[in-house]
Amino acid sequence: MLLPLQVDILYGPVNSRRLGKSLGINLMPGAYKLCSFNCVYCHYGWTKRHTFDASPFAEDLPPLQQVVKRIEIAARSALDFHYLTFSGNGEPTLYPQFAELVDEVVRIRNTYRPEVKIALLSNSTGLMRAEVRESISKIDFPLFKLDAGTEETFRAINRPAKGVSLAEVVAQLSSLRDINIQTMLVDGSPSNIKEGELEAYFQLLARIQPKEVHIYSIDRPVPHAQLLLVPPQKLEDIAQRGEKETGVRIKAFYARR
Ligand code: SF4
């Protein structure tokens, strides 16, 4: 079974393998996934609302003041969490007032929870907007998706809405410092671990020079039946090889049994 959508603005805290206790912030509608990608492995399933422009869906998005109020109430409560994380039913940076909201979340965190960090899980496409790009340095842990080394695999795995190429995404990622990359590795059809594909991916990492890369594979049901899991040992081998070829720290994440 695919994961149910987050119906509310806040969800969790969830126990994240990478962030610890993370209070999720969902800026997308509660009734459907709104995303600029339609990834073959998305645990929320396929979406028909597949766009880089969220304005036609504005009525379904939570108003800024309501989001701010909910985060402030949580920050002032006794709720235990280590991260406030922009994530949820789709791509958070599609939210039209994303940059303004980042400023508000920083203010709330500094006032009530100075020990809490702010994270962003993004598919990288929001970086085409200047105001989103400028807000990234205010986020403690920005984690951007890069799942392919070639345009063909980018289109096959991420199925982007019209108008964005892998080349543009990589150009934007390369212009930022102190970012982290996350990569879903999959085998089967499509695959991003075949020879040639991995080399092209490592070349992009070497160009972007992120602080750290997290690689992982599918660990729950996915909408596209032809995908295969990349086993833990293979993930470790790819991480080791990638570190040698790129000089970038690469960590493999998988369920330890
Ligand atoms: S970017 Fe994230 S939310 Fe959007 S389709 Fe891909 S996995 Fe799903």
C-alpha cells in the first residue's frame, strides 16, 4: 500500500533516520499531491497536479498566517522535536510565499526553540525561482534531490513537468554552497545504477560539490511495478566508489536488520 497523504499542515514528529525527531511542515493541499515531479518511486503515488506553477491551486494551499500560527503553537508547546522540516505532499518550494515563510520559521525558532534546526526536503526545481534560491542559506539542513546523471534518466525517473531540464537543475545546485544531496537509487526499469549512468551521476556530484550525499533505495511500496531495490551491500559499494571518484562524502542509508 502507498502512504496516505498528510492531511494537516503539521505532521509527526516522525522518527527520521537522518534527522531524528522531525516535525513535518506540509505546505501542499491535504487532498492531493502537488508536485513538479511525478517520480516513479513516489510513496504518495501518481499525481495529475503536476506543475511548476502552484498559482492555479492557490485556493487549496494553507494561508501563510495559518501556517505561521500552527508552527508558533507547536514551538511554544512541550512537543519534543529536533528538526522543523519543510516536506509533505509534494514539493514545498512550490508554495508561493515560501521565502517569506522561511523568514517566519527562522524567527519562531530563534524565539522559542534556538536548539531546533530547520530542514528542507526539496526536489531542487524551486531553485529556478530567485527568491527560493536566496532563502536556502537561512535553512540549516537543505537536502536536494538528484536522482540521475543524464537527461534521459532524469525524465524516466523523476518525470518532471514541462520546462525544466537536468542541466538547469544542476546549474542551480552548483551555484549554492553548503547544500546536501539525496539520491534514490533504483534498479529494474528505469535504473540509475547501470554503468555509464553512475559515472555521469558522479561527474555531476563532482561539479556540485555538496557537503554530503545521502543515497538510499526503495523501502516501501512504489507506484511503478518494474522498479527493483538496490541491496544494502550494493549501496555501500556505490558510496565507496563515489567518494573516491568525486571527493564528496557519500553515506548509504538502509534498514539495518
Ligand atoms: S519529488 Fe517527492 S513528492 Fe514529488 S513526485 Fe518525487 S518523490 Fe513524490
